[in-house]
Amino acid sequence: MAASARRRDEATPANPIDRLAAEDLARTLRAVADPTRLQLLSMIVGAPGGEATVGDLAAGLGLRQPTVTHHLRIMVEDGLLIREPRGRQVWMSISAGRRAAVIDLLR
């Protein structure tokens, strides 16, 4: 996203973003265009150490784990989140390269 973010920052009416950057941005916007996903991102950003378990996220939102897992999978596929299994738990964190963009998005 860093390269496409630079291209977006440089975009002007006379110099629109290129097709690849537009497709990257559209995919990310689709991934976060859901209130539950935005809540999940904000919970992970605000969690101690910047990571949270799927169970904690589900409990925090009052949703079932399969529902939360579905939303998280969409963001993992986009590269927003990193999924790390540890024993019986799965920990989620913001991808290092996307952290600044996620924080900006949540402001």
C-alpha cells in the first residue's frame, strides 16, 4: 500500500491516480466498508501490544466467533491484518506496512 498511497497523495485533477493504485484503493475500501470491520480494526489498534485474540474481539462486540472470523478473513486477504495462530488461539494484528493508513482511516 505504501507505493499506491504515494500515488494517491500525488493525485490531482490533472494527474489522477493510475489504474493499479485505483484498484488497490477500491479493494481496501471494500474491505473496510463495514461498521463491524471498522470496529474490529479500532479494537486491534487499541489493544495492548496492538494485537487481540479472535475470542476477545468476538466477546467485545457481542458477536459469535464465526461472524468475527468472516470479517477478519476479508481484512487478512486485503493485507490489512496479520493472522497468527498460537496454540488454540488466533491473534490478530495490523500489518506493519498498513498501520499508519489504518490509524489515519480511524480518525
